Amino acid sequence: MSLTGLFLLSAMPILVAAVMLVGFRVSARKTMPVTFFMTASIAVLVWEMSWLNLIASAIQSLFITFDILYIVFAAILLLNFLKYSGGVEAIRSGFAGISSDRRVQVILIVWLFGSFIEGAAGFGTPAAIVAPLLVALGFPALAAVILGMMVQSTAVTFGAVGTPILVGIRGGLQSEVIDGKLAALGFSFSDLIQEVTIKAALAHGLVGTIMPFLMVLMLTRFFGKNRSWREGFEMLPFALFGGLAFTVPYVLTGVFLGPEFPSLLGSLVGMGVVVFAARKRFLVPSREWQMEKREDWPSEWMGTLRFGLAQEERSLSLVKAWFPYILLAGLLVLSRLPQLPLKAFLTSISVSWNEILGTGISASSTPLYLPGSIILVVCLATFFLHGMKRKQAYSAWKESSGMILRAGSVLLFAVAMVRVYINSGQNEIELASMPIVMAEWVAMKVGGIYPLFSPLIGALGAFIAGSNTVSNLMFSLFQYGVAERLAMPPTWILALQAVGAAAGNMVAIHNVVAASATVGLLGREGMVLRKTFFPTLYYLTVTGLIGLIAMMVGASDFMSP
């Protein structure tokens, strides 16, 4: 079969999912089983993937689904603990004290606090934390999920203390051949990683600065009483200020310190600067904006997560209310630093199944290292610190467990589809996996303007796998090879891959399902995708243009052919 025919077959399940979710507004609960069986059929009949490999891929997906559900459950549980302890009301009052303007709150909570969580933990944790927190503060569930997905963009390339670069690019590219080429030029693989880091940070800095403004526009246009773009544009000066407060230290950290800390330090500096500016009302519009009144919200905005005040709640100080999140952020950072023994201890305990059913497919989980375990530790600390009663803890646990059950079946099919896609390369006819075939077709068709499409390939990997790291693992070697064939600077193409993979997280299906589960919005994933498609398109288009301009002005690197 021709490459074009293979491309069309590879793309079919993704197109069907998009049409069902976005076009016909079918829920993910019904869509994902259809697309899984379609993907499995194509893998077996065309790619000649064995039934054992198919079953092994499904088993592998169970490990990944557990990891996702564990994180989501723990995030919901923490919010419910704070609900019953009175922490939610204290946090709500605290933000009102900084600014009661919901547009300012979006920049503080989603853009800056969400980016910090991404820098510390990654792997979808920001949406799982931020979305229910927004609902607790009075935002509609639909808005909370859309905004929670949008924050999974600029910070993602350097999320989880640089994992997408340090594990994704390194694991997907490093080999004796590449090391030999670098050594001949007098460089090491660490030099390549740093070059990719610098270029990715610069591209994100240029593209990502406007993201908080886009978040504000989404809020005012779709969730304001007047459904107004103009009310979003009123916030442009402060939103750009908030964007720069993050991206300037973010870029400087990437250039001078490496891939581990841009998102962490950028968000920390940004939070301090923006909170101070908001208190002083620097660039904040004089006219305060509020959302549509809750009693006028359409039913499609509403999730099942509720944060009404309970009789048992009592007043907490703002410091005590925020302490669980401060503790969470601190523990996440400490657990991710390779220089400390904590990471080695947490990762030493794993559950794994190597070569499942005698195939080359393996699966593993490190439960203690997952953000879910860190969050549960914080829940326990919150129970004692906030003086909660057992009855309150039981109610929080019961509510959280009920919400997570519906997400499980959806994620099982979504993640299984992903693993079949990725593992389809394990076949007897030596045909590359479906994502690689799609990438090869794009590269063959576009030629000299390839930098414009390089981010799209990164986004494709993230859309399928729901992970910047996995996308980089899948496509780094491919992107490097295309750069060599087209005589383009490899580190620039790799940086475009990394940035595109970050943007793809905004529309990754199982990320949308996981975020929706945290606020009880399952069944409306198509609505979320329709809204997040446009910021994703913006991110990929501008990033591609940056890459194309870099090639046009003769950009090069130490590995240029």
C-alpha cells in the first residue's frame, strides 16, 4: 500500500473521534470504544499487528489508566478536604482580597499557579488541580476545564522538572551514532539538550506571552453576561504584563540554567510580581468584570462537583487554608530533584510487567512517585492541620470516589487506543507505527517549508498520547532525520517538536476526559475540544512561523549539515 493510503488509514480513527466529539457532540464514553476498535482493526488487518501484541497493549493501558485515575482522584479528594475544613471559603475570600475581578483571578490561578504545578509535576496534574479549584471559587465547570486545558501549553515543555526534554528528547534521540557525530564536532549530548532548551524557551516566550490574554478572552466571550470580546480586550495590558512576568524569567532560566527549572522559577517570580501589581491595581481596569450570575448559567456549563458551604465549616486563616497547596508544591519539587535521595526512594518501588505475554511490550507504574501519592500525603496533613473530623474526611472520600468511577471506563478505551497506535510498529512486516507513518507523509509532502509543520507533528504525538514526553520519545529521531535530509539545523527542528508537543496537550483527548472528571463534566468533551482547538491552532501556527522565519534568515547550530 502507498504511503498516502497508510496515512489515510492511520488518520481515520482520529478523524472519526474528532467528528463524533466535536461535530456530533457524542460523549467520549460512546466515542472512545468506537475509535479503539477501529484502531485495533486497522492495526491487525493492515499493520499485521499480532493479537498478542494487541492484548499486551490493552494490558499496558491498564497501568497508565491507573496512574491517571490515581492522580485525578487524589486531586479531587484534596479539594473536598478543603471544602469540608473551610479552606475553600478562606481561599475564595483571599482571592477576593487581591482582586474580585474574575479576569485577574484567571491570570493568577490558571496561568501562574497552574504553570507552577506543571513545572513541579506535569502529566496532566495542573488541570486536575486547577479545574476543581476554579469551580470551588465560583467558576462554571465548563470554563474551569477549558482554562485548565489551556494552561497545559507554555509550561509543559519544562514540566515535571524538565522531563519532556530530559527524558523525551534524550530517550528518543540519544544513540551511539548521534553521540559519535557530536563528539566529532567537539560537543556532548548535554550540549545538544541545552541548545534545544534555549530554542524551545525562546519560541515559547514569544508565543506563550499572549496565553493569559487568550484565557481572559475565552472567559469574557463565552461565560460573561454580555458574551463580550471587548470586555476581554479591556484586560489586554494587565494580561500581557502577567504573560511577561512568567515568560521573561522562564526564558532566562532556560538559557542560563537548563531545562529543569524554567516553568518553576518563571511561575514563582510571576506570582510574586502579579500579586503585587494586582493589589496596587497596576494596569487593572477600573471597571470590575463579573461572570454571568449562577442562577442564569445554562445546564451545559454545570458539572456535578459542588462546593456549597457545610455547617461543619469554620473560619480558617488564609495561610492555613493555602498551606496544603504550598506543602504540595514543595513536596512535588523535592520529589523530582535527582540530586536528593527522595526521588530514588520513591522510584525504587514499582509494579511492572516486562514483556507482557511474551511480546516486546512492557508496562510499569511507580505508585509512590506519582503526584497522586504526594497529594494523598497532603490530604493526611490537611486532616490534622485543619482539625477535621472523621465524618468530614469520610464524606470527602465518598464524594471523590463517586466522581472517579465514570471516568474509568472512558479512559480505559482512550488510553488503550493510544497504546495500540504507538505499539503498531511491532509487526512482522517491518512497517513503522501509525504515528511515524503520518509524520513521514507530512514530511514528504511539505519539503522546504517543513519547519511550519514540525510543531504539528509534535502536537499529533501529544494529541494521541496525551503527553509531551511521549511525543518527544516517538518523534525526536524522526524530526532529527528530516532535518538532516532537508539540510536544516537539527536543534531548531527538535525545539519546534518540543513546543508543538506542549501545545498538543490542550486537545489531547484523555487529558480532556481526566480534567472533565475532576469537575463532573463527563459527556461534554466535544464542547471543551471545540473551544481549546483555537488556542492550539494559534500556538502551532505561530510556532511554525517562528521556525520558518528562523530558516529563512539562515539560522544554524553546531549540528547544521
